[in-house]
Amino acid sequence: MATIQWYPGHMAKARRQVTEALTKVDIIYEIVDARVPESSRNPLLDEIGQGKKRLLVLNKADLANPAATQGFIEYYQAQGLPAVAIDAQHTKGIQRIIAETHTVLADYIDRQKTKGVRNVLLRAMCVGVPNVGKSTILNRLAGRNIAQTGNTPGVTRAQQWIKTGEDISLLDTPGILWPKFEDPLVGKKLALTGGIKDTLFHADDVALFALETLVAQVPDEVKHLYRVTDADLQQDLPDLLMTMTARLGFKDDYDRTSWVIINDVRKGKLGRFTWDAVPQHA
Ligand SMILES: Nc1nc2c(ncn2[C@@H]2O[C@H](COP(=O)(O)OP(=O)(O)OP(=O)(O)O)[C@@H](O)[C@H]2O)c(=O)[nH]1
């Protein structure tokens, strides 16, 4: 779905909607992008999700660095926050969400059984910033495509529970929170991974940010894809971007080169990268 620009009114509305929806569920699936697990979290969830069980889902793990993903999972688990890595696009790891839900809610399930409830139903909802894959996960858990009606003005629609084929029911409308804006570095990472509307940032800023890592980590791929040499890679990054633009035959159109780089990174053409550093933990 297209990412929108967030204004205070949107944010207040999103906060209200998510807070309200959370009262109905037993567990929150906090969906983040495995390439930027920290940058794609919204700290508001810590506030409005207090007291609710939570499972952190690092989606798009197919595009992230596997060692970093493992590092993040261990980091979150060490903090008492259960976390799983999945690739919803290719339906990988969905069972992990289901298994982990049972682990996280084990006490609740036991209590319900003690009360005599025979078929305990677990209620869940997906929450996260735009474009992290909430709808894809919902569809995979449901085993079919759930129509999304979006925010049509004047149209209010009751939220529905979606059966997953397991003992889990999901709210059919994911909770959308806004991305972090304050830190420019976080902004670049979100832009690079598709979490911020493309018209809201300068492509060259984001491409230069990406290039720094790409030149350091995958120089051969950079040389091959953008027709530059080892000597070219010694240049300052803005000069390198100019050289690439010339080699690609784009004249002075640095923006075009920048978009090629951004799109290549988004598609994983240069490899699997995680743009957030795994936090150190004791
Ligand atoms: N490579 C990859 N792409 C994914 C994965 N999950 C989702 N996508 C893609 O990411 C894009 C966004 O997915 P959505 O499910 O629409 O994300 P969303 O969080 O519901 O987005 P909003 O509606 O904007 O809040 C789509 O192009 C998906 O195909 C994944 O695990 N791996």
C-alpha cells in the first residue's frame, strides 16, 4: 500500500485506533523490517501496549543479513521480548509465529483450561509502521487474501475477526503506526528500505548513505553493476556517484543513478544487508 505523509491529526487518529484495537487482543504481533529492526519500531507501542503480551516479528528476513538477524533475535530475547524472523513474501516462518504465540500465551491458555474452557481462542493483531509487511503476514496467517478496504472517508466498517485455521483469530485490519522522523539517519534507512514515501526524501542522500556500506562490503558487486573500477572506488562518494552516472550513460542525471542504486538495494541485488547495528548486550 502507498505510504502516506503523517500529520499530527493522522498520528492522533492512529494512536486512538491502535489503542482501542489493542483492548480486544491477547497478543500483539509487532511487525518490523528485519533490515532495520530498530529503525522500523515505533516506541509508542511500549506505551500503549503496556501489559499486553507481545511477539516481535522481524519480517523480510530474506533481504536482511542472516547473522545480524540472529543477533537481533538474541538481543530482543535477552530483553525478555520474544522475537521471530520470517519471510512472509515466500511464506517462510509463518509457523514460527503460531508456535511462539502458544509459548508466549502458555499461562493464559492454562488459566482458561483450568476455568473449563475447552477450545481456547487466542486473539491477535498485527501492528507496525507502513510497508513492513503487515497485510502480507495477515494473508499468510489467514491462508487467503483478506481484502483491505483502506481509509475511505465516510466509510466506517466494523473490524472483523479472521480465523487462521489454528486456534488464533486475527483482527482483519492491521494497526498502522507512523515511522520515526526525528533522526535523519533513521530517515535514510527507512527511505532505503521503502518505509517512507519516495517523494519525501532526496534520492542522492539515500543513495550516498547506501553506497558507503556497499563500497566497503561488496566492492565487486558495485564495480560490476555500476561499471566502475577499483580506482573509481577510491573517490569521495559524491564523485563516485558522478562517475557512475557517466558510466551508466545517464549524463548529469545523478537522481536517476541514485534511484537505480536504491531500487537495486531494495530488491536485494547487491546482497542481504541489515542497516541497523545489532545493539551490544551484556
Ligand atoms: N522480500 C520480501 N518482501 C515482502 C515481505 N513481506 C512483504 N513484502 C513486500 O513488502 C511490501 C509491503 O507489504 P505489505 O504487506 O503491503 O505491508 P504493510 O505493512 O501492510 O504496508 P502498509 O499497508 O503500507 O502499512 C509488498 O510489496 C510486499 O510484497 C517479505 O518477507 N520479504
